[in-house]
Amino acid sequence: MEKFILEEELAPGLKLIKMIPFKDERGEYIKSYSDKGLLSLGIHNKFVEDNYLISKKGSIRGLHYQKKNPDAKLIRCLKGKIIDIVVDLRKGYATYKKVFKTELSGGDNRLLFIPEGCAHGFISLTDSIALYKSSNYYSSDDQYGISVFSDEIHLDTILKREYIEDIIITEKDRSLLKIEEI
């Protein structure tokens, strides 16, 4: 019994999915992954890696992508709250260089499917745990990124709204090119 519902398609292939739990007196049962369930929503990718991320409040991860080995991702927040950020880098799409932000939180039973050709990252609004599946293997020599400090992302607005005074970001991610520079 696959219980996946398309909540919203933010851009071609960029899908916010709701997982419907089975509830009874024992609690809940949630099928968080099923090829069959995802196929019913038009997602044909096979996933080869799982990545488990434990992040402190104010942590920024990304925005990363691979050019030679592009990968689709399926992300879920297991605990806490994050703002997931996607930049569409698929030339020829009307959404090219457009930014999409989605709030995910533990217990909201939502998945975000990110198609190949998009940069991805997130800001941890609280201490959080996220899990994402990737359709291709991580390749350290094929890593590129976009700066979360790009004007189109409005980082200052997010930080102010969420009362985050200090961010935690790697020097590598801090020095990425802005959207307008790629």
C-alpha cells in the first residue's frame, strides 16, 4: 500500500510529495520510500546512496550540484526544521536560474524530489536531522555550487524571520559563485 500524493509541482520535475501514514492504536506506519509509489508520481530515478545529515541550528549546506554525474535527490527532514533550497540549472527550461524554497520539518511527512540538473542545499532552522537519497554517487572532482548569499535567495530575510543570528557554513560554501555569476 503505497501512500504518496503529489502535493505540488514547483517546477518541471521538482515535486513536493506527501506521505500518508497508516494510523491505529499502536501509533503510525509510514512508508517513506517505494519505487512503485514514486513511479505513480512520474519519478523514474533509481537511488544509489542515502545521506544522513545532522545539523546544528544556523547550519547552511550547499547549494551543490554535479555536472558530469548529475543526480536527482529525494529529501526528507526527520527531526527539526529546514528550508530546502533548489536552483534550477536546466538550460532551456522556463525556470532556468529560478530559486525554489520549501520548508520541511520532522513529522510533516513530506518528501522533496529534486530532478537532475538542479543545485541543492538547505538551511537548518533548528537542530535538525535530514535524510536524502541520491541517484548518482558523490564525485569529489565533479563538485560545483551556487552561493546561498545570492540576492535571489534572500538569506537575510530567512535568518531574520527565524531569529538566527549566527550561521555555520564551510569556507568552500561561503566562496561559491552567486547565481548571477554563473
